[in-house]
Amino acid sequence: MKKKLSVKDTDAHAVVKSMASALGIDYLDHKYECIVDLPKEFGQGSVKSYDFKDGFGVVHTNYKLTKDFHFELAKGMVHPLKLIFNVGDVYHHKLENFEKYTEINFSEVLVVASTPSNNHHFIIPSQADSDLFSIEVNRKLFESRIIDFTEEMDAEMATLFRDLNGVIPFAYKGSFSYDIGVMIEEFKNCGLKGMNRYIYLEAKAYEIFSSFLEQYLDDFKKPDKRSIFRQNQTRFIKQAAVFIKQNMENLPSVQGLAQKFGLSVNILQGGFRSIYGMSVNEYIQNERLLRIKELLEQSEHSISEITYLVGLNSKSYLSKIFLERYSMTPTEFRSRMKRNEGTN
């Protein structure tokens, strides 16, 4: 048996309140933050809404359902523009007049605008770990925030924001950036209270919003010209990091490394900075120094042999970078290790 609900979404709080009403349960109202916990017969989890100024808000749904959950957003009203970031399992969405549902997977974002007669339909599969983070923008109220900037916007994006009465349907699916994924987790895990919590959450929601607008423009560049690292490219960056560790003696150039993993140099560099906090060459240098230290401690290889094993051409350069990191030469480090072993 399927569960089906009709939910109003004139603003972020309306989602929680109408869902609570449809389910016949109470919700918690903490001024700008509302929460409804699902009844046990539906599953487990909650829906939270955050209502900020000028028609800007967030709806965060996080639940696991006992049965497939079909819900639609009520017809006959102007719905907010939605940026729905999926940080959980797959779900399906379509506008009523569209023929097919669109499958939205982990790390994908759906930007969607409905019309009063062409409303949203969602299917949330049972037993899925559903985790949706949706930025909701009432464009009529939000107009005062962006009216001075629409002339500078991409033409399609400007048209989307200027559609104050929601008469033009729009749907776009893409992958969101790794950094946006981090920001969403920071929003969800905020431990602040009171005014500080409100200020932090509003600022973080705007940071996610502005980061996505920048990424949206990046999406339309040719793949080798893109510069923003996407969440779904994380595994390739981590594979590249493992490859560096395992092939230190014969590494390709940064461009060769990018080609090996099907990434542009910009994406590879952006990925390493996002995940490891350093460029590719800085990461290689760091791993080399760790490997040099390990070989000095655990092997009898000469400094010349170690130079070759870590992919360097100069013993003097190895000594130079080791001295800069550890404040002693490799020979001094090895001697100290042996003295310590003798003492022990």
C-alpha cells in the first residue's frame, strides 16, 4: 500500500504545518524553525523548516519510510523556486504535466520551478535513507534582494528569478560540488542556540545558495574548462591520492594524473584542495616526506636509494626538503633513531 499526501509549500514552514495537519499530528514551532516527527506507522525521521527573511528558507527532510511515500504540492498557488540537494538515497520527482519522473541520486541537485497548474510530485521509496536539503525561494518576496543584480545574471537564471508569479515551469538536474556537501553538513550539525544559531544558519544557507549559483554557470562550460569540484567526483580524487602513494617512484605530471582519472587539471586541483587542503604537488611533496621518514626509520636503504624510491632525482634536494620539514638532515635523523634504539 502506498502513502499519498498533498502538502502546501507557500513558504518553508507551510510544508511542516500542512504535513502535520495531513498526518493528524503536532509539530514544534521554535519561531524561525519548525519540526514534525513522522508517526511510527509511516517510519522514522523528521521534517524541519527554517524560515528566514525576504522569502528565503530551507526545508530539510530526513527519514526512512515503511512504505513508498507519494506526495504532491497543492495546486492553485505560486510555489517557491526550489534547489533540492540530495544527500541521501534515490528519490523521484516530476512536474504533473511532464510525462516521466526524474530519478535524483545521491550528490545530485534538482533546481525546479512549478506553476499553479503544473505542481510537484515526489516518490520516496520505502526503506530508503531519504535526506533532502531544499532551499526555498519565494521570488516575489526575494525580488528586493536581487533586483539590482538581475542585469548581471546569466539570461536563463535572470528569467527564472524574474518569474515572480511562477508561470514558467523549469527543471534542471546536475551534480553539486563537494564544498556544498560540506556546507550542508555544517548547517545540519550546527550546535549553536538562540540568536547565534539563527544568524549562523541563515548565513550558511546563503553560502550554499550563492555557491550553487556559481556552480550552475560552471556546469555550462566544456568539461575541461570547469573549475568546481563536484561531490560525485570524490572517488576519483581519492583514487588519485592512493595512486600517488603507490607509484611515488614514477609519477606522471599533474596533467597526466588528471587525464588518467578522467578529470580536468582544474577539477583535480580543486578536489585535492577541498579534501586534503593542499594542491596536488603539495600533496605529493607531503607524501614523499612521510615516505622518506618511514624508509629512514624502517629500512637500511641508503639516502641515494631512498631518493630513487620516492621519485626524486637529487639527493641534495631530498636533504633540503627533509631539513625544512624536520629541522635535521636525513643522516642526522637516522643517527638519532639508532641512538634511541640503543638506549631502549
